[in-house]
Amino acid sequence: MIELVDATKSYLQGRRVVEAVRGVSLRVAGGEFVAIMGPSGSGKSTLMHLMGALDIPSTGRAVFLGRDLQSLSDSQRSQFRRTRIGFVFQQFNLLPTLTAAENVALPLMLDGIARRAALAKANDRLKQVALDHRAGHFPDEMSGGEMQRVAVARALIADPDAVLCDEPTGNLDTITSREILTLLAALPEPDRRAVVMVTHDPAAAAFGTRLVKVRDGRVESDDPVRK
């Protein structure tokens, strides 16, 4: 489903070239829940950005369902992200003036779907994350765990092929983190949907089916998770 082929990513910081990713080849299949771990600055978030078409490799290839992401224009990549990939971040990134249902429905409405139809699907997704009873509430009326559930529902609104998560439990307490991780672990579908999660927490990584450890921009190990 998702494949990096000898991918590199370099950034210019002042006069210094920073090599965030160094020749990584990595493949994620439908149905997998892949946890990517590494210390700060190891390149794990950059890897996720390459997988999710948020960035493109400096050299090498990033492929999603057979499509070479570098071959797409900026607008095509933007549309690809909206329709094929769901994102969940450490910051919930909810609009404070919109209700939970409106936040979830927003990607559909931006794609021209009628408000009523978008909100109906948003309510279905909120039900999927056991939060339909909070559909009419605003973010400042919800707990951190509830806001992250809204963010997960929003990531699922377009029925994506992959859900990519960057430290999704970084702002949550232990009990709420476990609830969110249990929800994420239920999302992969064999031969259909994959979940990729960047984390620094071994307890969070244990919810995955596969653990990829990165260091200094390279894959250090790639092993099944022992339950």
C-alpha cells in the first residue's frame, strides 16, 4: 500500500544541510498497524510526512497504492491527502467555533459535499468512536480524550486507505491514551486500511502489529510486535 524506496530527505538550516531521512526503504501493507519509534530528531515524523504526501523525498521514491507521489502536482497531492489519507496529530487541530460534528464534516464540505449529507456522515463517524452524544458540543466543552476522538472521526470521514498518526497520545493521560490506542488498533482492515503511528512511547508502540525503530534518519530495526 505505502512504500518508500531508498528515500532521502534533506533540509537547509542556514548554511547547514540536515539529512532527516537517509536512504530508507520501507513498505506498509493494508491491515498493518505500524508503530515508528525513535529519539527526538531521529527522522520518524519526516518518514510519516513522506508516507502521507505532506512532503516529497529529496531522492528516492514515495509510492501510495502504486502512485508515485512525486509525479503529482501540489494541488493533486492536496486532494490525494483529503480523499485517501486520514491524519491524527498530537495537537487536536479542531476549530473552536465549530461543533464536533462540524469539525468532522469539514473535509467533506470543503470538497463540495452538501452540509446535510456531510453532517450525516460525520454523525456516523462520531458513533464509530463512541462520541455521537457529543456531536453538538464545541471543543472547549470536551475533554482531551474526547477531542482526540473527534480528530480520529475526522480522519475517518473520507473512508481513507491509511490513517497516519503523529504522537496521537502525547497530550493525554495514561488511561485516556489507552482508550485512544485501543480505538486506533481497531482501525486496520486486511488488504484495505493501514495505520501508521509515530511515537516515542514503548507502551503506545505495543498496540501495533509491527515496530520500526529509526535512528539518525535510518531504519535501525523492523520487527513484529510481541503481544
